[in-house]
Amino acid sequence: MAPSTTVPSASAIEVPETLLKKRKQNEKAREERLVAASAARKASKAKRKVIFKRAESYVKEYLNKEKEEIRLKRAARTAGDFYVPAQSKVYFVVRIRGINEIAPKPRKILQLLRLLQINNGVFVRATRATQQMLRLVEPYITYGEPNLKTVRELIYKRGYGKVDKQRIPLSNNNVIEANLGKFDILCVEDLVHEIITAGPNFKQASNFLWPFKLSNPTGGWRTRKFKHYVQGGDFGDRETNINKLIRQMN
């Protein structure tokens, strides 16, 4: 008896060889992707643990340093002496003046400091050489000793990294690890610690950070902006008072 239909069933149709190969390749690729994703999740979890442990150790270090300073101040007071804190290892330098009538030497120093625009700010290691450079460009800048809170706020709020000569926001730790991982700087807290302590890789960390683009200070500059800070102006060394200015500009 003849079949009731001429349409072949699904089991009777032979699948082309190319389609079978493609299916196998897709399945293999999917399995590989799943394995890679699982490995990435495990690596990320392990890395997070390392980052948390480091952050905890940094917090302990900062607290111990603070307690030690308080102890030394009290000991000096009871002995009837004065406690002189250690000189800061880092300066934060902000450009406050434009390009008009700048002599070639100060112009070159401002280029070396990467202060190309008004209200640009950078971290600089406090050495004898940098202090001499800062004195030469003092009428165009203001600088001082930033504290931990200031450094952290600047990097978290206005931190951008230099990646392939481009200004990339520090939106996650992967940007930092990709560029500074070889210097054992894996996250934002590592970067903050390296800057505030002026660690062995301070130069690389500071150069990685794009110059901070700050706003004009809340309430404006002083009336006599182009006089020295101690004369009622704005330029020059303002020591720890730089922290107040940065809060107004950040």
C-alpha cells in the first residue's frame, strides 16, 4: 500500500554535514565560554579578598600613625616642649594664574609639572629639587601638604587615569590594575596609599593620574589673588591650609 503522504518525517531527513559541524563548534564555544566565565568569577572573588585585606591593613596603618602623633604631642606637652610634626612627603600643587607674560623658565617648569591650565592640580614628591622648582614658579601656583581625606576625595571624585594618552575615568579597579598592576597597585586604595606615603612607585602612580581639573573655589579667590598667601593673597606655600582650598575647589 502506498504511503499516505509524500512529505518525509523529521527522522528520515538527513542533516547536512556542514550544519552538524557548525552545531558542534557552537556547543564547544559555549562550553569554553562557561568555563572561562567561571574561572573569571573565581579569580575576581580571590582578588576582592586581597583588596579588602589590603584596605584593612591601610586603615590600621593610618590609625596607628594618628595615635602615635597624638601620643608624641601629649608627651611633648607634659615635658613642656613643642612637638614639631615630620615634614610632609607630598605636595599638592594647583595652578592659579594664566599664560600671560610668563618667562620661558617658569613656563617650562609648569610644563614639567603638567600644569597646563588654570585650576589644574597634581601631586608632587617633596624633595629639595621640587621645592626649588616650586619657588621659581611660586607666583603662578599655590601648594601645600594634603592630608589623607583630601587625597582620597580627589582620587575618588576627580580621578582620571592616563591610558594610551587618553583621559579615562577610574570607574573600576580594572583600569588601575591594567596599567599599574606590574607595580603591585591593584585598586584605588592602593593608589591612595602610594600617593599619601610617597611610596617607591610614587612617580608611576602620579604620572598615571591625569592632572586634576578643579573648579574655582566656592566664594571665589581672595581680593588680592596675585599676592603671597601670607600677605593676604593666594599664591605660594599654604602648608596644611591647602586642604581647605581643595574642599572649596573639589
